[in-house]
Amino acid sequence: MEKGYYDTPRRCSLTELAGELDVSKSTLSVVLHRAKGNGDNGVLRRIRLTSRV
């Protein structure tokens, strides 16, 4: 993701990303876990676009 959540080392924490998206940390964690497990790049792409706002 553009914010660097999946970079090593991470450039953005789950807490920071959740704050930018105005969702709880636990909600974002579940969404990212499910999207990654399902190989759903569409969800990750939408999150990336939303986080630019």
C-alpha cells in the first residue's frame, strides 16, 4: 500500500492507517486480514485510494 503498511520496515502503523481512514484499528485489521487471505487486491486498492484523501 502506498502508505507503507506492508513495507519492511513499516512506514505506517495500523493505528496511523486506521486513523487516516477514520475506522477502528480492529476493523481495519480484520478487513486487511480478510482481503490479503482472499487475494482481494480490489479492497486494498480502494483503501489506497481512500487514504489519499
